[in-house]
Amino acid sequence: MNMLPIRRAVLSVTDKSGLTDFAVFLSENSVDLVSTGGTQKTLQAAGLSVAAVSEVTGFPEILNGRVKTLHPHIHAGILADKGDPSHVATLEEKQIRPFDLVCVNLYDFAGAVERNLSLEEIVEEIDIGGPCMLRAAAKNFHNVLVLPLPGWYGAAQDEMQKNNMSVSLGFRQKMASRAFEATSRYDALISAYLRPYSISG
């Protein structure tokens, strides 16, 4: 589809710069918000109505937060092709609502390295669910808008304001490219950090 209406968003961010203002804009334009832990608390503190990811999945965050968004009710909602009748039928059968916007940025791995944390502590700063959501949304840019950095909130808001809360395919493809760039850089940072600890190679 060329123009994608934005009706439901999942937000899960480490860098909360500009988050509240952007979420207020979404909420004021009738976008349903779903979020995780700290992001949810930030938005609720701003007076916004936000559903917890655990409400969507029917399963609590576990393993000290290592498992939050890795669930079919999240990823099917991100990966579904809204133009494929079989996908739509599956969502209806499984009672899964699709997402239109994925607003995610990743754990601050670089900052953790700068703080000279132990290897065990550093490992906890390797984001798993975030890159999965970014890559899923970027792959499915025909059906989802992905925003991998706070710097893109303004452009996304302008796009929605100009198009009656819809975003163009061209803008979604551009953001998909930026999302893959973000996950690629993130993986490169982790790889470079772990390499000295390798037994061989």
C-alpha cells in the first residue's frame, strides 16, 4: 500500500529524548499505544494511556526483562502483510491486532562499555528484543513504519500531519533502511567488543 494509516504503535526505547512529545502527538490523534517497562512508566507519568506489552501477550516480562516482546502477539502484529487475505484471516483467528508503527531504539551498549562494566554486566546490555522488532518492522515496511532513532520523530510527525495520520511508502522505505543501518552498527559494536575475548580467530 502507498499510504499507511497509523492507528496502533508499539514503543520501547532506551533513549527517551523527544519520546513524550511524540507519544502525546500520537495519542491526541487516536493512535493506540503499547509499551514496555521504563518506556511505559515515562508515558504514564505524562498522563498517557498506554497498554503494557504483557497485556497484549498475556505473559509477564521474565528473566529480569530478557524476555518481553519475543512473542507471536507482538511479532505477528508487526510482520503481517495487511494486503494478504490469509495473513488477515490468521490475525483474526488468533485474535492478534496488527501494528502500524514500531518506535524502538536499543540498549546503550556503547555507554556500558565506556563505563568499564564487567563482561557479565556488559552482556546484559546486549539488546535482543529491540533488534528483532526493528528488523521485523523494517522487513515489513510495506505495512509498518519503523522509527529507530529519536531524530526521526519530527519527520514522522510532519509526514502524518500532512497526510491525515498516514505515511507514504517512500518514507517507510527510507526508515527501513535507517533501521537496518542501526542494527548493523549495533552488532558491529558488540562484535568488536567481544572479539578480544575469543579463544581463537
